[in-house]
Amino acid sequence: MLRFLLTAMIAGLLLGDCGGPVPSGQAVAGISAGPVDVHVAIDEKGQPSIRGSVSAIARYGLGPISVYAGIQGALELSRQQKYHLYILWQDVTGSLTRDEYEVGQSFRVTFDSDESVQEIRGENDSVIVVVKTARKSARPSDACGNAKPTRLWVGGRAYVVYDPPYRNIVRTDAGKSYKEVGRLEPGQEMDIVGGPVCANGMRYWQIESARVDGWTAEGDADDYWLAPK
């Protein structure tokens, strides 16, 4: 089971070095006695639900942006207001959503399952939870011209195949008409964060890698250019 301590103090956030360990599957924000309990449950589609003394503020559809960009946006909001809970979750199409809750005092977040949580951040007595995207490939009915059936899924990892030994072009969006921003060498790995989108008879995925971020094609009618890791 996951073990972590997330204790936010007025002067700033301390990670894992304040007091004893917190029971597995929970995070604590604030240091006042008797924090309120907020429970997060994640369904099979990766969508969260909340139980506890919180006020739902809003649900914002952020579109097919990266999880990193979503975290940065939530961090900026948390610096402006204390005792809020932000949950970022991504559906199987790659669209990111941010749920916002106001707690109003120090709080403890617990989870049904540690495995459903990808990342936890703290800032200014607020907590940001990133939910793992359920592993799910595109449906067989999601045909894309003559392209081979997909083997990838949002939330998974992939790499550029060695045969054929081509570099994979990465573009600003899905399709040959969009600007090239870089190329990935055979063997280079990436995170699948969005997609798929069918364009020019190819299935494009939004990816993040150590070298370049953007959209790249899985293959064509004859070959796979990407393989699941």
C-alpha cells in the first residue's frame, strides 16, 4: 500500500518529514487538530466522487492538454486560496478535467485504492490529486481508414519500434498539416497522454517524452511505428 505524508503548514508545505507516518492511502493538509475527513473514490472509468464536509465549486473540462499543464494550473490556483482540493482526471479520449472543492479548514484525504492515484501535490494548505487513467485501448469500432488496429491507450507508455528503423515525426496537433516540432529515435520512450485522433488515414496520439511533446502517429496500413511498453 502507498505510504505518504502530506502536511501543509502556514509557512509552507513539508513533505514526509513532519511527525510520524500517516496511515496508508491518505494525505493530510493543515496542522490544526482534528482535520475533517474527505474520501475520494475512483470508478472503473477513472472518474472521482467525493464524500465528506466539502463544498463542490466547479468541474472544468480542460480539453486534451497534458497532465503536467493541468497540475501547473491547479498549483497556481492553490497559491491564491487555502484549504481547497483539486482533482485532475483524464478520460479515455485524453480530455483532462479539473474538479474543485472548498474544505475551509485542515483536512485529511483518504482513497479507496492507492493504485488509483498517480500523483499528489500540496501547496498553501491545499491538495492536488492526479487520478490514474484507466488502462483501456480504443474500441475495435474506432476504425481509422486502413490503419492497423491500435495497441496503445491513454495513460500507457510506448516506444518507437526499431523495424522499420524510422524516426517518428512529432507535430503540434494530429495531422500532416500541422507543424513538426521534433522527431523521436527508434527505442525512445514516451507517455501517452491524449488521443487517439484519426487524420490522414493514421491514428495520432498525444505524447510526452524526455525530448519532445506533441502528437505522433502510431503507424499506417503496413507498419506499426509505435509499440506499447
